[in-house]
Amino acid sequence: MLNNYSKEDKVLLAVDCIIFGFDKDKLKILLIKRDFEPEKGKWSLIGGFLKKEENLDDAANRVLEHLTGLDEVYLEQFFTYSEVDRDPEERTISVAYYALINIEDHDEELIEQYSAKWFSIDKIPNLIFDHNQMVDQAIKRLQYRASTKPIGFELLPEKFTMRQLQKLYESILDTDLDKRNFISKINALDILIKLDEKDMESSRKGSFLHMFDKEKYDKKTHEGFIFKI
């Protein structure tokens, strides 16, 4: 036989999740305190090992739901890390995913149970292994995706103001956006529903709330529409 599985090297396969959220005008990621060696007590991405009965997406969804209590959230695989010495304990290959969640929806009790904490992306601590590299690449992928697809709405509540939407994109793209130009560009896309309701906390007059019209976006995309911010 050309192949004999029993004689081949065995390696561990893990998934690591960069969990993005948006809160108080800041893009944030969710980190946990590692509770075992090596690097016990240091900040880490949430991750886990692939089980025999799972595919990679199943494993990433399991890890995400285990920490946040959420399922059916936006989740995308973006890179595989295979440096021989990336994990000093065992030869481990990690497949990285990023997830987008509405911070208001997650299970706070689960977060506390796992000593997890939200960090603004400009205040991320030093992480274990190659996790800082994973975060940097996830941010770059998120910036690209948010510019070409309406995935940013996954980070907002169902109803949001134009100011919230602009602050979200400024945080993701790490740049200031001209208010008039941004609103003009968003209105030109014609994929929002303007509601009669107002957010009265933003100003004395209040700000109109909007919703993302996914049905309209899907129809426009089928007709050749291209989303671009």
C-alpha cells in the first residue's frame, strides 16, 4: 500500500474564534482568561479542538455558543495557522474564524462564568501564542468584508440610528467619515427602512430609527447590485 494511516504523524486541529461586538461607539472583541497551562492566567481567544464527529464550521459554532449562548450568528473562516512551534504543548494547527454578534444579545452569565471580558480593539492586551496575529488578520478581513457586503448590520441592534451606523463603520474602518457624504452614500444604496420611531436619547429632537431591509438587499443583489461603502 502507498498509504498506511497508522504510520503517519498525528497532529491536533483546533478552531479559534475572534468574536467582534460593537458597544458605545467602539468595535470590541471578546477575550477569556486561560485556565490551564501553558500560559495559564493570560488573555486568549476562545477556542477548542475539533471532535471526530464535527466539521470545522460545527466546531466553531459549538465554541461560540458555549461562551456566548448564541447560535446562528455571522461566522466566517479566514485563515489557517500551522507554524510548527505555535503551541509549545502539542503540535497544533488552528483554523481561525471571526464572528459578529450584537453585544446586547449575549448571555452575560456565561461571560462571567468563563472570566471573559470585552476589549476595545485599540486596547487589546498581549495574547497567548499567535493570537494577536489572528486578531490583526481578522480585523483586516472584517474591514474588507464590511466595505463590500452589509455584514456590519450584524453588530447593531435591529433598530438603529444613522449616527450609530456611521460610528460603527468609522470604528471598523478606523477612519473618520464625513456625515453628509456617508448618509448620502447609505441612502443611495436604498437598503434601509426608515421608521416613524425615534431614539430620544441621542438629542432633544431625537433621531429616526432605521432597519436593514435584507429582503430588498437580496433582491437587488440578484439583479446585479453591488454593495460598497
